[in-house]
Amino acid sequence: MPIRALEWCAGRGSTLLAFGILVGLAVPPISSAFRPVLTPSVFLLMLLVLLRVDPAQALSYLRRPLLVAALCLWLLIISPLAVFGLAWLTGLTSGAAAPFGAALVIMATGCAATSSPAFARLVGLDGELSLVVALLTTLLVPFTAPPLALGLMGVDLSISIGGLMARLALLVGLPLLLSLLIRRLAGPERLARAGGAVDGAVVLLVVIYGFGVMDGVLARLLAEPALMLGGTALAFAGSLGLNLMTALAFRPVGTRPALSAGLLSGNRNMALYLAVLPATTEPHILLFFALCQFPLFFSPFLLKPLYARLLHHG
């Protein structure tokens, strides 16, 4: 029965993901109860996602190495620099808006969300390209994001560059090592048979994460509706803006790869930051990362008709 229940969850992933965010927002006691398990849920989520990815097989999809390398460079280096420039030009790096501006820049330093390959397949984009780039940027982000966010851009996160690099490396590296060990002990056939159950467990962990990440959001919405609506609008603008900018930049390689690149760029993994940043981090930055979950979970489905039209004419 537990296996069947997990497989049932896997088959209804998109509905349950939206359910996690909306229930966490609407029922504060639930979000408050799950807040303490946010970091463990992110750790287990990374482990299970990596367990479902055979690194050798993923890298075998690397039919266009230059495109993958360009995408990784774009996501991890060029995008945050471009967003920082736009934030500076629009005044988001100073005054009362500075915390949200800093959070927007940090969002752009993040790796592609681990859900990106699944979202890409659901909306008809390139799942293989998304898988490789999501995996590589996740492995690289501990080395690129801290120097950009803390060093080059001077964002204060109440943690040193080395400390943030170490935390991110631990949260990414330890699940990777454990997944390789489990894969070796269990064998590919056993893992393949358990694939549906593992996918269902991933969905449940994302639901738990959705519960916890919404802690305090409803109270802030009721107390400061203008701030919260503005922050949500900025989160959608950042996500959709990165999506559009990246899709246009990679348009010469073809419609489908370009749209896939845009989806990867617009959907960044904020769970890693929420799991490793100290509680003393500027509250508006942590709040913005929570608000980023709305475009992460909803924008791929909102854009699905547009993707279908562009692919048809592309």
C-alpha cells in the first residue's frame, strides 16, 4: 500500500505541488509546524532527485557540449551580472527597495531548479537538455554563487563567502555521494523498479517544503499587502524576465532549445538558499525567496499555451 500510495502521488505531481504551496499559505498552523523540517526536506529532496539521475546516463545526453557549456555560463555568471546591472539602473540596489533588489540578484545566481526537467517534459520542451544543465549547475553553484552574491556584488547575507560555499557544497555534495553509494548497493534494476515510488516521495517532499516555506507569508500579506504584492510581482518579473532574456539570447540555436533554456533560467532553485542561509539574514531577502515559489510552480503551466504556439510556428 505505501508503494502504491507513493506511485499515486507521482502521477499527480503538478496538482500536489500547487496544493502544497496554497495550503501552506492558507493554513498558517500547518506551515508553522513544517518550518523546522525545511532544511532536512531539501536535503532528502536533493538525495532522491539525484538518486533518480544516473550521472553517466545524464552526461551521455551531452550531444551539444558547447550549448550546455554556454547555458551553464549564462545561468551562473552572465545572468546575475545582467540582473545586477538592471537592478542598479532601476534603483533597486539602494533605498527601501535594496533588500528586494539584493534578493533578485541572488535569485539570478541560483542553479536551475531540480524540477526543471520534469516541467520541461510537461510543457513539451527538451527534458534531456534540461536534465544535464540542471545537474551541472547544481554541482557548480556552490563555487559560483557565493563569490558573486557576497564578493562582487557586496550583498550582506550574514555569512562569509567561505561559509556559504561550504554550506552549499555540503547540501549538494553529501546527497550526491549518498546517491552514488545507494545506486551502487541497490543496483540499477532495483532502483528502476522503485522509480515510481521514489518519484512519489519527491512529490511529497516538495509538498512538505511548500508547507514550510510559506510560514509567516499569510500574516505578512494581511499586515503589509502592498509589500507582499509588490514582492510577488517582482518575483514573477524576475522569473519571466530571465526566461525571456535567455530564450532570446539562445534563439539562434533553435526554438525548442531556446525555450528550454529560458525555462531553466526562469526557474531557479531557491530551496538551497533557504536551507543554508542563517536566520539573521535580512528578512526581506528570505521573504523574497519564499515568494519566488509562486512563479516556480505556476509559470511553467501559465506559459504552456505560449510554448505550444511557439513550437508549432518554430
